[in-house]
Amino acid sequence: MLHSLLLITYYFKTPFSRPSYLRTMAALLLAFMLWYIPLPAQAQRGYYPLPLSYTNAELRGKDFSGQNLQTAEFANSNLELAKFVDADLRGAVFSGSVMTQTNMHGADFSYGMTDQVNFTGADLSDAVFVEVIMFGSIFDNADITGADFSYAFLDGAQVKQLCTKATGVNSKTGVATRDSLGCS
């Protein structure tokens, strides 16, 4: 900074004789502040939904129907008898959760994770599971009528089991359940 003042003094010979001196000093001070004083980053509010975390929660019988739960985390939670009818669950994580007898009719699980989930007796009818990771999940007595499993990551045994009961066409995507599972 002192070096800058000496250069300015030398340039003007008499530092306070010119009216532009104050403007030059103000510009140098502003440049110094912008260069050496960092400004905090500002995130845009409302641009991304805040992630909800229900990890390890006891949510037995809770009603989440029609809610926007994008990117929510329900890992290792007890969701027995819970309701997710027509809920937006895109990108949500349900890894290791108990979802027995859960009603998920028409829910959109696209791009989420439901691996190691127990779906025994669950209503998955008309649900969308596009590109969902579902390895190791249990589907005993689950209703998958009209569910769309397009590009979902499933074990071979799971696909074989689901193909035995796959019927219907998804009302949102127009894809037949059997086609989305690659059943022959």
C-alpha cells in the first residue's frame, strides 16, 4: 500500500493538487478491498429442496401421502404400515428400511435407493421405480400391478420372482410392468 502511495505521489508531484487524486485513491482502496478481503459465497435460497432426514426413525403408520420428499433419507427406518400414496420420492434413500404392508400406490421413487428393503405385503401398484437401486430387497406378497421398474437395478432372483406376478401398465409412464422388468 505504501508503495502505491509513493507511486501516486511521484506521478502527481504534489499529491493534493489535483481533484482526480481523490478518485484515484478511492479506486485503489476499492481494488485493495476487493482483491485482499474475501467475500463469503451466497447460496440461492429455494433453488434446491432441503434434504429431510428420517434415518433410524420409528415411523410406523405415519402418513406421507402426496408430500414432496425428494432426496429425503429414510435409511434403516421402520416404515411398517406407513402411507406414501402419490408421494414424490425422487432421489430418496430407503436403504435397509422395513416397509412391510406400506401403501406406496402411485409414488415416484425414480433415481432413489431402496436396497435391502423389506417390501413384504406392500402396495407398490402404479409406483415408478425408474433407475432405482433395489439389490437385495424382499417383495413377498407385494402388489406390483402397473409398477414401472425401467432400468432399475435388481438381482436376477428378484426379477424372476417379480415377473411371476407382473401385470398392468403404469398410468404415469405408460410402460407395462412386464416390459419394465424385461420379462419374457
